[in-house]
Amino acid sequence: MYFDDISPESPPHPDSALTGASSICVTAPAQAASARHLRKQASSLLATCTTSEDELSTAELVTSELLSNAAVHGRDEMTLAIAVTGRLLEITVVDHGTATASASRSDPDEYGRGLAIVDAVTHDLRIHRHRTGWRVRARMRLTHPRRLPPAPSAEGTPGSYETR
């Protein structure tokens, strides 16, 4: 796991270093209902990334943990980005915007295991703090990658989702 503070000028949105990647990027309110919706959307997309059931389960777990962290501890918005290039799957969740009351409340006995789990099942976990939130990027190596389909339309989804 790698952690660092980023300068105030750093952008809050995912900035995948993967060039030529098939990717999606969706922004939603940092709330439990949004996290559930994004998890379902991500599961459908992740199923198209790999033929391995183990890799799919792991990618779904990573996505779920990162979205849950952003919804429970984050700011008012969160962005999920999924990119695949060759055999590399990158899952990034960024929380950004105004701090919320839930961002400062956490019980150490109930929380804190998610990132340790993500670190254990991925080959690279990077956590960056910036002036308006956090960016967490997890990378996994895939044994049988597939290309992602085009980004889903934001039409017909609950809440104020935005596809970038």
C-alpha cells in the first residue's frame, strides 16, 4: 500500500496512467444508495473484463470496498473509474467536494479493515489525499482480459449520475 499527500493543485478526479485503456468514469452523490447502484453497474462491466470467476469476485470486492469507504467516510460526491489495458485492471474511487458530517465520524472497531483487504488482493494500492478529498487506486493483473464495452448512458439511472 502506498499513501501520500498531494499538493492542493492536484486534480480530484481519477487520472488513469493507463493510455489507450478501455474505461468508464461515473460520478454520483457519496451516499449508500449511490454506492449500491454503482456496485451493480460495475459488476456488469467487470464481468466483461475477465473470464476468471476468481478475478471477477476479487474485482467486485475491491470496487465494493472502495465505494463503501467513499460513501461512509467521503465528501459529497464520489467518482468511480474502471480502466482495463491489456492484462491490467485499474479501479479508482475518488471522493470530492464539500466535507460531510459522516466524513469525520468513524468507529475504529467497526471500520478500517477494507483497505487492508484491498491491499491484500491487489498488486498495487495507492491512496492519495488532496485538498478536496481522497483518491484510492487499486490495480489488478488479469489472466484472461476482455475489453470493456462503451460507457453506459446516464439516462434512466436514479440520482444525479454523470458519465465522463
